[in-house]
Amino acid sequence: MLTPTATLRTALLLFIPFACNVALAAEPTPMLEEIAVVDAAPGNITVTQDGTVIMTVHPSMPSQYLALAVKDGAVTPFPNAELASRANVDNGGLRPVLGIRADREDRGWMLSTGGAQHLYTWDMEGGHMAHDFTFANTATPGGGFNDIALALSHGTVFLSANSGSEIGIVALDVATGSTRLRLRDHPAFAAEDITAYIHGKALGNNNANGEFQPMRGGLNPLTIDSREEWLYFGAMSSKWLYRVRVADLLDAALPDTELAARVEQYAEKTVCAGITIDDAGNVYITDIQAEGIGVAAPGQPYRLLVSDPLRLSWTDGISVGPDGYVYTGANLLYRGFASHRDEGASQPPYYVTRLEALAPTTVGR
């Protein structure tokens, strides 16, 4: 049974002052607020203009529904019980979904994982499916997608293609449904030789020979600024965040070598699964090692904002809402790795939380 919280609760947290492109001296200490407690493991998360929090359920975790919505303390299947039912995956329902973003017109965009690739667009006001893009013509044979970024003023949705024969940013034309792979195998997508530690233990799995292999995650987190001018991305196992101009990505006449040269190193980060951005260019990081949320900004060292081993244990997706808050959900995914199975399987309760952003925010990040 899904169990919404009746009230928001404030927790003790670790806060480290951070200087970026907004003045923080007068900023209050951000406090972590609990939005809901659910029995399904949160995957990615987004917030609509009216404040509805929508989260996908992580595809690797068992659950009755593939996505959930939280509104005024009530938790319901999203977009509805029939489409979201895991039992209906092969009977007219959604495919398992992970990436999700809401746009400024209260449409929810959901990206499927594994098998046939779909990008669903649910019109919340009309209560119907506005689009169901399929990826039979994707430029990444055998590959899969993870995060999405909406550049709808350019008629485009960007997808991070992080598996298959080629790695890169896929640009989906929403008018035609066609896709194009950009920045194929760019060095910024590659995992660095960085080992993540959770509870003092290296995160990883055993290979076919039974030898321990630390996790090395490549291209994963993706977001876009509110003006839809810059696309931000990075490898999961990397200490750097990068960006590239949207106009350059969409310039079909720009040679691949020239496009690759225009990728900029933006800011320091840590090992993370998701990112989002406020209107001042502060990028919020799901810090899986510190079980918290951090922030990255150009010219500044990466800083941890908040840590909570109970409610921020492996925050996967992260998103800003229309209200100046940063939202996330924790799923304890690390317990599925061989390195941490002694802690027991991931299980409820799972927490959906928010904290105040350092600057104003815009829906869709």
C-alpha cells in the first residue's frame, strides 16, 4: 500500500557553505523536507507547473506500478492505474520507464528502458497520450537511453545514449520523430578511473571470473538551462561536468570534429546518477557516496549541501520545480551491487524529498 506522509518533516543535515554565481551570505541553511514515503523505489523525478511531483519507479526494482504522482499528500499511479500497471506492459500499457521531465505546458515526458524504446508524452490537462515516439531508427543499435532534456523551443528532446555500439547525445525531432546521434564517443562521456565508496566499501560487482570490479559508469546525467541554450552532461564516474551549446548540437552542417571541440568543461562534480540546474547556473548533483545532494558551479569546488543516510540513500533522479525547490527520491540501489549485498536488499520505505534551491528555478530541468 502506498503511504503518503501527512505532513512535511524537517531533518538534521550537513550543510557546507558554497560560493557560486549567487550571493549565499544571506541564504538560510537549506533544510531537507519530506514530501512522501512510498513503497516503490524512485527512479527519476520531475515536477509540473501545478506542483505535482511525478517519479518513475526504477525498472530494476519490483513494483505494482511503473510511475507514481504525488499531489497534496496523495500518491497515485501515473498517468493512471491502467497504463502504469506493470501487469499491462505487454497488454497496451507503458514499457518500463526511467527518464522523466515535465514541460511548461504540464506534459510529462517519459523515456522507456530496455527492449523497444519509447518516449511517451502525457498531456496532464487533457488526460491523454499526446505522443508515443518509438526508436526503430535510432543511431545506436542495441543501445539504451537514460536521461532526457527538453529543448522544446528548438523542437527537440535530447537523450543520453549510454549503451550499445556507440555512445552519445541523441537529438529527437518532435515534429518528425527522427533521431540523430551527436558527439559520438566524445571523451567527456568516458568513465574515469574513480572508485565510488559507500559506507566505506568500494562499489562494484564481480566479473565472470569472480574477480571484483569497481563500478565505472559512463555518460549518464543530463540537463538543460531554462533558456535552452546549453546542454549539461557528464559521466557517472567522473569529477567533471561538461556543457555544449544547443545551437551547435542542432547544426547539421557543423562537422563532428568541430562540434567535439566546442564542448566545454563546466564545473567540478562527484560520482553521481542525476543532475538538474537552477536559473543562475548552479547544477545540483545526486551525491551517491555522501548520500546527499551537492552543487557544482564554474570556478568553484564541488560542495555538498545536504546529507541524510536514511532519506537520501542513492538519489537517482533530481529535478527543480516551479517553486524554488530541488526534488529527489532515494532508492538504495547500491544494495543490488555485490559489494553491498551484506546490507540486505533494497526495500521500503522509500523517501521523496526536497530542499530549497540557491536561486530561482524553472520547470523542465
